[in-house]
Amino acid sequence: MAVKEGHWTDGAKILYHGRTYRPAGAKELCATCWEARDHFERARRVRIRSFLIANLGVFEVALGATQFEDVRALGVFHGVVGGALMSWAAEREAKVRREVRAGVEAFNRCQFLPSADGTP
């Protein structure tokens, strides 16, 4: 298992046996490794919430742009709030990448290092 990397990738997808998975799909592959499953589940939750926050930010910016001509102060306020929400969502994407990388490392440890009782 490896993190999908490249110039046009976001670092939140996983490669396993030639197939690409998102964190939710990778979680299903981790039936025996609870640590990796937990990392992928956290990445999935953060990714969903970041998507919602970013869309709310886009809505606020669009609302600010439409109100800018009528009430400038309110339009600027909505634009600032929308920009802050989109910035916050972008920062959360870094957390997704960290969780995905930690999940891949945990999965690889579970697959290649036997446990203390001899089970893989």
C-alpha cells in the first residue's frame, strides 16, 4: 500500500495492487489492522467535513459578491467569512494527508511485521 503521489494529486488517495482508493475504501481493506482502519476513518471524516466547510465558504463568497452593490459592508463581511472558511478547509486537507500517510504506514507494518502471538 502506498500514498498516491504526483504533480496533480492531492495526497489523499491510496494505491493498493494497482487500484486507487479513497480513505473510506482503504478502510475496508484493513479488516485485521485496527490502527490503519482508525487513521483512514479519521481521514474520511475530516475530508467530508472539509468539503462541507469549503462549499459553505464558496456560498458565502458568492453571497458577498451579490450583496456588494446593495450593502457594501455586508457584502465585504460575507466575503471575508467565506474566505476564512475556505482557508480553514484548505488547512484541514493537510490533516487528511497526515492521517492517510499514517494509515498507510500502519497498514504496511501490520502486513509485513508479525505480531507477538505469531498472527499476521
